[in-house]
Amino acid sequence: MIKNEKYLYVYILKIIVSSILFISALYFENAQQHRLYVLVALFSFFLINSITKYFINKQSKLYFFSLILDIVLIYFLELNSRLLISYFLHSLYIIILLEASITLQIKQGTIIGILIIIVSMIKFIYLVYYKFNFSNISQMVFFLIANGLILVIGIFAQYNKKEKEKKGILYKELLDTHKKLKESTDRVKRLSVVEERNSIARDIHDNLGHDMTALIMQLQMSEHYLNQNNPLKSQEFLVRSIKTAKDSLSGIRDVVETLRGEDINYYDDTAIKTLVDKFSEKTGAAIDLKISGKITPNYEENLAIFHILQECLTNAVRHGKATKIIIELDYSYTTIRFNIKDNGIGVKHIDEGYGMKGIKERVKNFNGNVEFRSLDGLCVTGSIYLNKGNNGEANDDKITISR
């Protein structure tokens, strides 16, 4: 049994109004003992049935049939009346019609309403049959129209209520969706900020670290020649150091411009050759550059390769003390493969610092792979996929550029 608190006022009002109508009907009935007992018994069952419905689920068939029982009890109340039509008892049909309109769904409420109209017209048909006159026909038509209007109003009210409930559900779903969308947007913003910070940190590390390595080596060479009483050579390296410092400052400005959205051309081998030439000039390291294939216009991928080379060159000289570096780049329409080998001191165990982690992050962004091997120096081998795509066959049309 399910209790419906929101319908409590309906049943209280129904019982009060029904009781007033029944008592008024008895006043004009002047019923004798036997008929009085029957009328009271029938109305008592009517009240009991009304109270019982309060504890019944409004969507169940039992509730629907309890309303039909109300109609039957009202019909028998009218049948035991001494009057051909007792308008007090007849008004009970209207109460049931209103109750059905409020508590039932549209389909069930319509069925009960039609049934009430049919049953309530039976007495009027008898009245017109026995006393055929304009007054009785007018009364029948009036009650028929009144019941019909109540039924239509009840259907409209239920339809409006149903649509309002649908709107309420849709509005709640919309609010939930908006909340989830806002949470998702905030999450994306946070991730974007973190990704941007990492990108800035990698760019500064790659550019500044690269130039600082060259600057330190030039200053060390200047110190070395100064200790060897060779001031001219020492001065030469000091001049180079100043130039490297200026280039470093210019590089930082380039990073800032990149972060502002300024495009830098990485669509040909010029940027890479310039990087290699400048680094070789600043550090004295011999660099052998081999580029196979054609560089395609993929800005982000080419920029990633540029920074990977930058970091590998820096690590080779700074940590590996390398004097010779071999760079092999293989471009196709789907893949960029790279292999950087130096003759540095090498290590038994590779400790991944910030630079190596940065290389891994850049490769991972393009669904690529990278491997660090330490033999006679350090070897960095890997590949990235263009447009973050899948593996593909290399381009057959290749041009080899060697330095």
C-alpha cells in the first residue's frame, strides 16, 4: 500500500462534501426504516471505499476499479431514492468525475468520465420517458453538457500537468548536463593550463639549456687558454661567449614570440641545419647531419623534432662530453624517424632528467616511441607519426642531404 500525501486534501474534501449532499438528500427523502438503512449502508460503503483509496497506489488497477465501485454505489443510492432524480445524490457523480480527473492518467480518467456520463444519464432517460416535456429534456441536456465540460477540463488539466512534469524533468536534466559540461570545461581548462606550463618549461629548457651549455664550454675554453698564457685565444672565446649570450637572449625572445602565437618556419631543413651549424661553431663538436625524405608542412611535429634534436645535442656535449655527433632524420608522409648517436663517455645506467622526460613527452604527444641506449656514447632512436596518425609506409621519393 502506498500513501499519497499530496491527494489527502482531495479525499477530505470529497468526504465532507459527499456527507453534506447525502444528509441533504435524506432530509427530502423522508425515508422509512428499511429504505433508510439501505441508503445509510450504501453511503457507508461509499465512504469506506473513499477512505481506502487514499492508501492505494493511484497507478494500480485496484484504484481504477475502486472508482468504478463508487459509480455503482451512487447508482444504487439513486435507485433506492423515492425521487425519480435526486439532485443531491446525482451530484455525487460530479465529485467522482473530478476525483478521477485529478488522480488518474488521461486515458484512465477519460474512461471513468465517459462511464460516469453514461450511468448518470440513465435516470434522466427514465425521467424523459415517463414525463416527456421541455423542462426534463433541458435538465438532461444541461447535466450532459456539464459532465462533458468537466470531463474535457479534467483531461486538459491532466495533459497540462503531464507536460509540466515533462518540462520539469527536462529542465532538471538540462541543469545536470550544464553542471557536467561546466565541470568538464573546468577540467579541460586546468589540463590546458598544466599542458601549457609544461610546454613553456620544455621550450625554455631546450632553448636556454642548449645555449647555456655552449656558453659554459666557451668560457671554460677561454679560462683554459688564459691559464696557458694565450690571451689572444682566450679573448677569441670570450667574444664567442658574448655572442652566445646574445643569441641565448634572442632565443628566449623567440620562445616568447612562439608562445604569443607567432609562426616559425620549420617546414624545411633550414632551421635544423642552422641549429646544427651554430651548435657546432659554439662547442667545437663535429656534427654529421643526414636528412632523408621530404619535410612535410606539419608545424607541431617538425617543431617537436627540432626540440628533440636541440635536447640531444645539449645532453651529448654537457653530460657525455662528446666531440662527434651523428644525426639521421628520415621523413615520410606518415612518419618522422630520428637517430642521434654521439661518441661521449656513456653511462651504465641512464638517469632520465628533465631533458629526457621532455623528449618522451614530445614523442608521446604524437603516438610515437623513443629509446635511449648507452654504448660507446649515447644513442637516441625513435619516431613520431604525422597528424597523430597511425603507422604508415615511408615515402619512396627521398632526397638525402648530408653535412
